[in-house]
Amino acid sequence: MADLDAILSGNLAEVEERIWAACARAERDRSEVTLVAVTKYVSTEVARGLLRHGVTDLGESRPQELWKKAAAIPEAKWHLVGHLQRNKVERTLPLVQLIHSVDSIRLLEALEAEAAKQQRTVEVLLELNLSGEEAKHGFRPGGNEIETLPATLSRLQHVRVIGLMTMAALEENSERSRPAFTRLREFREKMAGMGFGACRHLSMGMSNDFEVAIEEGATLVRIGTALFRGLEGVP
Ligand SMILES: *Cc1c(COP(=O)(O)O)cnc(C)c1O
């Protein structure tokens, strides 16, 4: 535990310092950026360790893993950051603070139906595929689904779309992620222009590119590896 806490606090201090520096460069307030610690590489015990160091928001990319860890650590605010299959909506809804990765109209509609059934509202982000990679999930700008989004969004009563998310292509040089982040910000402005004013969040930036993302306006950064460096099993 002593070792674990020392490693976590060291990594966290370093990440925090980089977040502060990026905020300063962009003349943004630190409070505008929420650190979501993505715990997919580590055990429940390690994830819980983060709470001892003041992290409140935890994320998982796989629903089953989120179910497991959220049951063990209900005091955290849980974020689902990866693909959600429709047959996993029912179990996921009661556990999450925010779903970052809504990538189809069908999923939006499944969430609306299930949230109505459970008599709750759920906050979500729309995932955009801006890198054009086939393997990635997300709405594609210029795609058919994007066209019908405004009509779908205006029908939702239990799902609140509060922002957008993207995953940049993995690049050695983080500057190469910047155009995707800029595009996400511009897309949010376009949505605001269409009357979706509540669409305020931008979830973008991971261990390798979160500073650039903050400079481009990220309000949620999803960081895994950089927080867990030095622990067993972490890439
Ligand atoms: C794993 C993951 C992250 C964190 O990635 P790191 O490079 O480890 O910081 C962020 N977002 C999503 C969607 C992920 O799956």
C-alpha cells in the first residue's frame, strides 16, 4: 500500500502539474478541466487508491469492467468512455455519471427508452470519429447519421446530450492530434448554433496528448497510463 500510494501520488502530481501548465498556456482556469482517471489497466484496489489522493472521477472503457469496479467503489463518479452495446444499457445506466461514447442513433434511442423505464435521466456525450479510422466508433462528420441528429436530439426527454467526445489517432507527436481537437471544438460551436446550447463539454485528450487537448478547450481529459506508470501490468 505504501508503495502503491507513493507511485500514485508521484504520477498524479506530475499529471496535475502538466494540466496546470496547459491551462496556464491557454489562459484557462484549472477548474474548467476534469481529470477522468481511466482504470482499465489496473485492479479495483489501485483504482480505489486514487480516491485517497483526491481523484473523484473514474472511467472504464468496457461496460462489464465498469459494473465490477463501480460496485466495489460506489463513492466514485463513474464514466463510461468506451463502446456501449445496447444489451448492456440496462445494467450500465444506474451506475454512471456520464457516458462519453454514444456513437449511434440506435444507441441514443435505446438509452432514451431504458432511462424512461428506469425513471431517470442520463447525461451523455456524442462520440465523433474525426480521424477517419474504420476501426474507430463514432459519428462521422458528413455521414447520414449526423444529418438526422438534430431531429433525434429534439425528441429526447431522458437523455441529455451535454457535449462531444473524440479519440485522436495515436501519434508519437501530440501536435498531430491538434487538428482533430480543433475540429471537435468547431463542431460544438456548430451545434450551439443549431440550438443545442447545453452541448458544452469536450472530452478529448489521453496520456499522450492531453496537454494539446486542454489548449484546444477540453473540459474532460481521460488519462490512464500516465497515472499508473511504474505499476505492474501498465504499458
Ligand atoms: C484507455 C482509454 C483512455 C486512456 O488512455 P491512456 O493512453 O492510457 O491515457 C482514454 N479514453 C479511452 C476511450 C480509452 O479507452
